[in-house]
Amino acid sequence: MLTIGDLSRDTGVKVPTIRYYEQMGLMAEAERSEGNQRRYESRDRERLCFIKHARDLGFTIEAIRELLALNAHPESPCADAHDIADRQLQMVRDKIAKLRLLEKELDRITTRCDGDHVKDCYVIESLANHDLCRSDH
């Protein structure tokens, strides 16, 4: 049996986050010792590692809930898990596209700035006036 501190150290998930996952129903409520200390088993550690890995990949709590439900039925077809991962991949690609726009705009305003004083600074001017931006970032 593992304490919540042991589980945290083993998985790299902070104690408040473990409690949050219990509140959200991603983790089963832990058994309690006579001293009311949470106690976890190896299956809880495995589940928490699954959740952490999914979070590291950017999956939402709801998507993780769906994936955990699928994982509980190993004979089910993989298509639903694949669809969830495809949605996540598309969200990541959308974020990357937005970040590329931000990069271009920041590069443009920083390279255009050649003033010696703030009163002549294009960075400050463009932040004060969104119309100077080339894209709607």
C-alpha cells in the first residue's frame, strides 16, 4: 500500500492534483487507514500514470474520462480511442498554427523597432494600436 506522498513521488503528480483527480472521479476514492490516511494500491499508481501521461499530451479531463471508460472494456473496438486522439491531435495542430502567427507578428514588431527611446518604440506603439498588426492573432 502507498500513501498519497509515496504515490506523488512515484508518479510526479502533486498531492493536491491527486486529490483533485479523486474529486473529478478519474481516480477512485482511496481506502483509508485507521488514522484516516489515504492508501493506494499498484493499480491506482498505474491509473494515475495513465492520467498523467494523457494530461502531458494535453488531453482534457473529459477526454481522459472517456479514455479510462474505454480502457475498462479491453475487448471494445479501438476506434473510439483513436477518434479521441485524433481530436486532440487536431487541437494541437490548431494551437501550433496560432503560435506560428504569434511568432511572425512578434518577429515583425521586434525587428521593425529601431527607436532609441520608448516614445519612438514600435513595440510599444503596436501594442497600443492593434490596427498596426498584420494578422488577427
